[in-house]
Amino acid sequence: MAWLRRNFGELDEDLTKVKREQHVHPYILMAIRGILMPDKSQNLVHLRWLLKLVNFREARELNWGSAVLATLYWEMCWATQPRKIKIGGFMLLLQSLAWYRLPFLHPEANYCYTFPLVTRWNHRPSYAKVPKEMRDIQPLLDQQSEVEFVWTPYKDPTIQECISSEFLVNPNVWHMNLSLVVYVIVEMHESNRVMRQLRLRQSIPVAP
């Protein structure tokens, strides 16, 4: 990552089209390994991702969202081991989910909701009175009752305005079970287990 930033940190305006395309590859690599699917080193990029960027037309057909979720699920599973102290994956998504469901942990943000919702706290939020140490957060989590957990964060009208109506009108979207695959990682994404957050009827899920 440091090598990419050092050698492709600036883009001259007089570059040819070929040179511009060559600069696009490291920028995408930095997005993949620095934001979407980072490992715990925070500084390494596997060359396998470069093979996916040979043809931009083919790369746009790949399901990058599934790969990001599969990587995050896998990292979360590994992080449950007692001796693990680091975690990789798209942590911004996980952090955003926690802040929407656990209001006592999220900072104050006066910025309007935008889509994607993960950008909600990107504009200098206030962290006053928000616990920052794990020893302070754990007791708060233990003391929370079920009613203090926000089950339906998307019922807020200001949030619904940012979400495409097809996701709120068509409940079949949330009855989907599918495999998320990224190389050797295979995880099941069972969206039918989170129907309460969209104010839909939550049936008893079938065992995966």
C-alpha cells in the first residue's frame, strides 16, 4: 500500500489515456485492500486482485458486494477466537450497523442522511460523552435491555428518503438466501433473518 501511494499518489493532467488507465489500477487496488477488503497488516495487497482489473468491462460484471460481505463475515468469525486482537474486512459497514442499532455508542452528527448510509458520520461528528475504551463499552453493552436495541432503524422517514423504493416495497428482496464467494471463502448471506429491521413479518428461520 505504501509503495502504491508513493508511486501513484499524484496524477498529472497531461498524461495520455494509456497512462491514466495505468493509474486507475493502483487506485482500485488501494480501494479494495485499503477500504473494502483490508487484511490485518493494513499495508499489503495480494496480486490476485490485479488479475481482476485487466479488463475493466469484465471487472464491472463481478459481484464485488458479495466478495466484501464474505470477507467481512470470515474476518468476524476469526475474530471470535480468544487470542485474536485484530480484525480485517470492511469495518466501516460493521461500525455503521452498530451505531444505527446502538444509539448510546454513536457520535452526534448534524449532517443530513445520504446514501450510502455509511457516510452518515463522515462530517466531523461530535464524540462528546461517547465511550472510547473497550473497558467502558463492555459494561454498557451488558446493561442494555432488548427494548433499548433499535430493531427497525430504517423506519425513520429521513432514512427511507435515501433508500430506493424498490427495496422497501418489494419484500421478496429480503427472503433471499445465497452463497457469498470470494476465492476460498464461502459464506451464506441469509437476509431473511433480518426482516424486523424493515418492519416485515419475521418468521422462524430455517436452519442454514
